[in-house]
Amino acid sequence: MRQLSLSAALLALVLAATPAAAEGERAGAFDYYVLALSWSSSFCTLEGDARGEDQCDPRHDHSFTLHGLWPQNERGWPSYCPSAARDPSRRETAAMADIMGSGGLAWHQWKKHGRCSGLPAAEYLDASRDAYEAVTIPPVLARLNRDVTLPAKVVEDAFIEANPGLTPQAITITCAQGMIREARICLTKDLEFRACGADVSRDCTLPNALMGAVR
């Protein structure tokens, strides 16, 4: 009986320490945004090439693209919120392809995250573009013409240098399968830099993460 109680207590502690997404929360009920920027070369290597994504076509020169603008709570995040807002048109989502790689991603981001913003679809997509354009991609990364290996901290420092007001507490760099995958920047609802919550601040610690050339 004591063994069962101890196991239950440990399980409760694990669950309490694990950030979780909620589904079906009230639209507009969130604390801040996470601007997720995807390193296109890593996306293409890990997923896009196999799917024949247009984003990965050699005619493009994508560096960091917009993955999404995600409503976030101080702990956890909402998703798939019920909303009476009209869904974006195909034209509206297709217009995001220049910074997102595809209109399909824009539609998915609206469905999963945008409805939780409490904004009409057009305003959410505009806010996503405004947030993306307000962040300066470090020039040395935007022009990267060869594969390099580097600590994620170098990427973080480059963003901080290129964006006055951005602090180490407001950005995290993620990795996947040994590659730099995303830069995630925390923003207020007014799209100003702010510190991330503890469940967002999980920097990649690889000393030699691969960052493929712009493609």
C-alpha cells in the first residue's frame, strides 16, 4: 500500500513538472506570444525534401521562416480553441507563403494557434507578419552560404546583437537531430520583447549543432 502511494506521489510530481498543452480553452485567454522562427535548411533536410515542399526548391534562399505566432501562458499553452471567427480564405493563407514557405502551414497555424488569439483571422495573420518583420534576422545567418557547426549560444547571441532590447531571457534556440531547428522569441500581446516562461526557456545545449547553408 505504501509502495502504491509513493508511486502515485511520484507520478503527481512528474505531471506537475511537465508543461502541457490544453485544448478547447477560451479564445483570447493567454499571457503572451511565442514567435517561432524555423531554420529552413534544417526543416528541408528533416522533413521538407521528402515531402517535395516548394519551400525547399533551389530557387529559394530561405533562412529563418515563420513557423508561427503562438499564444502562450506563463505555464502551458492553449490550442484548438473554439472560436466564432471566420476562417481565413485560401487567398489569405497563400499570401503568407513568402515568409512561411506555404499557405498550408498558415492554415494549420490558424487552426491550432490563431483561433486561440481571439483575433479575426486577417488580424492574426497580420500580427504574425508584423511580429516576423519586427525581428531582424542576423545578417551573418541570413547570408550563410555553407554548412557550419556551432553552439546554439552563438545563434542566440547573433539575434541579441541584431535586435536591440532582446535579452537572453526572451529567446531560446532549439535543436533536432543534431541540427539548429528554431529560434523562439517571446513577445507581449503588443509584440514587444519580454522574458519567456520557464517551459519555453529550454535552450539547445549541443556544442556542435549543424546549421545548413541557406536554401
